[in-house]
Amino acid sequence: MEFQSRVIRYGDNINTDVIIPARYLNTSDSGELALHCMEDLDSEFQEKLKSRKMIAGGKNFGCGSSREHAPLAILASGVSCVIAISFSRIFYRNAFNIGLPILECARAGEINDGDELFVDVTSGKIKNLTQNTEYDTAPYPDFMQEIVTCGGLIGYLKNQK
């Protein structure tokens, strides 16, 4: 899996309440969730998505409640992957369950808003084309790559038959 895009940058402790505000949790329609993704944190998020398809964050991305709506809203928004220094464990699990590629990278704090990245999930390499630097991250084990490729855990399980 490879992705290339400019980045929307956020800081530490981006919680699920700002990823998708609680007032929208009465729907599981991914298109509807996408329309409201990040709206309380970044009123320009929808506009930024026209030219940027990756999110970079700091420590503890996805903290807060365990709502699966948060990674679903990000994925449905058209974001190809999220890179952060660290993720909340429940967000990490929920992201894989719905097929959202996420990468933990100790040097994610060096990524600036608007940087162009090339990400190779298979090798665990992130190239910052803007800064001409490269970051290492742990590549996904094969079974986790397959889960993401299949669109999440349900697709993976269906594919095992």
C-alpha cells in the first residue's frame, strides 16, 4: 500500500469528540459523518480535503471515547492515512477494524502542515518530499495489511471463506 499527498497537520491529544462531535452520533451513515469530520476543531477541514488526503498528528491521536464513528468519519472524508506519534489504543483498533490505514511514527512531529508525503505502508517508510527527509515506522504485519486492503475486519473475515 502506497499513498502520496499533502498533509493536514494537527497537534497532540486530538480526541474523538473533535474528530466527530457527539451531536452527529445519531447516524452511522459514513457520508453524513464525513461532512462533519473535524468541524469543531478546523472549520476549513472540508476545504483542505480538496488538495490534501493525509492527516499528521502528535501524541495520543484519537483519545477520548471509544466511538467507531471517529475513524469512520476520517476514512469517509477521503483521507488515505493518518500518521501520528502515538494513537489511543481503542482508536488504533477501531481504525484497523474499519480499514483506515494509520501509522505510528516517533518523528511525526517534524511533519508540517502542507508537507507532501509519500507513504509505503509495506516497507514502513515515510518520505517527506517537501523537507527531503525520510522517517521509519514499523511496517504492518501481513495479516494487518490484508485487513486494511479488505476494507476492514468484516471484509477480511468474509475473504477468509
